[in-house]
Amino acid sequence: MASALTKSKLIARISKENQQLSPRDVELAVKTLIDYMADTLAEGGRIEIRGFGSFSLHFRAPRVGRNPKTGASVKLHGKYVPHFKSGKELRERVNDSMFDASSGTHGDDKRNADDAPGEAVNG
């Protein structure tokens, strides 16, 4: 499995592949993009990037939770959480690159390609 693509690695990769742009300009562009996306979500907006996916907010209703140390009930307030839904092109690209047709398995996944998601394989 590939390592995580951090913001600094992303900036370095874009800079390397686009030598006409200075690393400082690439860093500014990446940080500005992330700030705009965060601001849009903070204002209750939705972000749609065709072929990649969409970012929106989902509301988590208030509920009663448990303190893991004491087991006491704790009232949790409702809150909004960021949600990402991948686009069709991204899903297809990920599945095409992760699926090993010769073995019929997915990368590190222990399931057979014919198994339903979440089903364990004996053996």
C-alpha cells in the first residue's frame, strides 16, 4: 500500500512536475485551495469537483454516549461533520489500479473478489 500523500509531499510533487512554477507559488496555491474548501464547508456550502467527488456536511444527531473510563452516560450535542463522496471516475480509477485480475484479490484485502463486502473468508 502506498504511503500517505501529505500536504508537503503534494507541494513537492507538483513543483517537481511543473518546473515553470516556483515551489513557493505551488505552496501558496495548495494552501489557498485548502483554505477556500474549508471556508466553503464552514459556511455550510458544498464543493463539487467533477470526476473526483463532492464534499458536504452531514449532521450527527444528539445522542447519549459513554465515558470509556467510567462507563457514565454523557450527553453529546449534535454536530456537523465533513463528508466526502467519491465521483464515478475516481472510484473506477481506484478500483482499476487496486484490482489484481491475475489473482482475483484486492491488494492487501483477504477477501475473494466474489465475496460480498464485509464477508470473511475461511482459510
